Amino acid sequence: MKSHVIAHEAKRKVRLFEGEKSLVMTGLLGFLLAAVCAVWTLAFGGEVPPGGDVSKAFSFNAALGAFLLSTAAVSPFSALGARSRSVFRRAYIALALYAYFAETVQNFRGVNPRFVADGTAFDKAVGNVFAFVALLLVLFYLFLGVQFFRRKAYELRPELVLGVRYAMIAVVLSFAAGIWISVNQGRYIGSHGNIIWLHGLGFHALQAVPLVAWLTERSPLQASARRKLIHIAGVAFLLGLVAIGWQTMNGDAVLRWSMLPILAGVCFLVSLAAGALALRQSALRLNSAGGNKKSKLSRQL
């Protein structure tokens, strides 16, 4: 009985972004840097000889910024202790700042920060450290992701943490695709395959599936129905990623009109439909609550 009271109290207190102001600010820095890169690209073009491309720095900074903001949103529900969260936060901020620096500065200098060709000793050093930083980003995130599969985390916000679990699995697939790009020495494979699709789409699960879970929390659905909706959204999203990965491994373009891309599209539509249903149920509860308040006010008058 006491454990249920404690869990209820924790659920009442924990909020999105709670205690993660510095991580939020680091994420917003990514959008600021992306805006600078976008203005430069529009004014002068993206390519910077011999090997830089400011448009790639734009997409990287924006993607990393969104990733950090999403992480800041769900991190409070990991059930990590204050010290462990602080270690993760500080380490991830330091790693992200270096990633911003390497991607932005090097592309403006005309150097590909990941695959340095005929660069100076400084360029090679930045590239080598960047590879090590990327590995640490993966390892630290795996440490965070595992926490959401503990019972202690689930008791904080069952539906939301269930959605985060699916998102974490998708993030692991994205990290695997990133490692694939590094081993492959580029994003292209086969005749038309592009690994960046799998790498990028997997990270978006961190926004999509937890959002469905968050909406179900605010719906009048029973707990079992909420969980089913989250499972549908999460499983469909993961199957969509698997289909895209399979298509890429075959060396074919994701947008090619064939069975695997169609299957991926259907899966993502199913996940989107689950989100739409959760949104509709959440809106019905909100309208019902508003109607009850108006009815109560009219009776008082």
C-alpha cells in the first residue's frame, strides 16, 4: 500500500522537462546554429570548397537540437537519481557542444568533419575526436534508454514510459544506422540505397510515440485500451523502420515504388492513425470537461 502511495506521489510531481533547463538550452542552441547555417546557405549556397557543405551543418544542428529537446522532455521519467541524471546531463551537453563545433566550424572551413580527405593535422584531429564523441553519445544514451525498462520508471507514468520504451528501441536502430554510415564511409550503399533515411526517421520516434502516449493519458479510455493504442503506434513505427532498413540493405531507394517502401508507408500510416485516435479521444475528454464546467456554472447562476 505504501509503495502505491509513493508511486502516485511521484506520478503527480514528475513533469515533462523537469530539471532539464540546461539540456533544453543546449537543444535550442542547435536551432540557432541551424538558422545561421540556413541564412548562409540561402545567401551564398551550401558548398564550401574543397569538401564542406553548410547545408549539411544546418540539417545536423537542427536534428541534434530536436533530439536534445526530446531527450530533455522524457529524461525526468527515467527514474534516475539526481546524481546519475546530473552526470548524464553534463556529459551529454559537453558532447553535444563538441558535435555542434565540429559540424559547423569544419563545414564553414570547407572540411567534411566526418570523412577528412587531405586535411591538416588539426582537421584530422577534429575528425578523430568527432568519431569518439559520436561513440560516447551512443553509449551514454544507451545507459539512459535502459532506465526506462525498469519497473521504477514505469510506475512514474505507465503510459508515457511505455511510449518512451518504443522510442528508445527506434533510437537504437538509428544509432545502428549511424554506425553503418561510418563503417560504410558514407550514406550511400548499392545502386540507390541511402542509409540516412533509416538514421533520421528512427530518431523521430522520440517525438511521435511518446506524444501518442501523452495524449492517451488525457483520454477517457480505460488503461488497457490506452496501452493497446500505444502498442499499435510503437510496433507500427518499428516495423516501418525495419522495412526501410531492409530496402536500404538491398541497395534500393526508399522512395522507389516497390513492396518494402509501400509496407513502410502503411506502417507509418497505422502509427499516425493511432495518434489521431488518441488526439480525438483527448479532445473529447477536454470538451466533456468544458461542458461540465459550463453546466455547473449555469446551475450556480
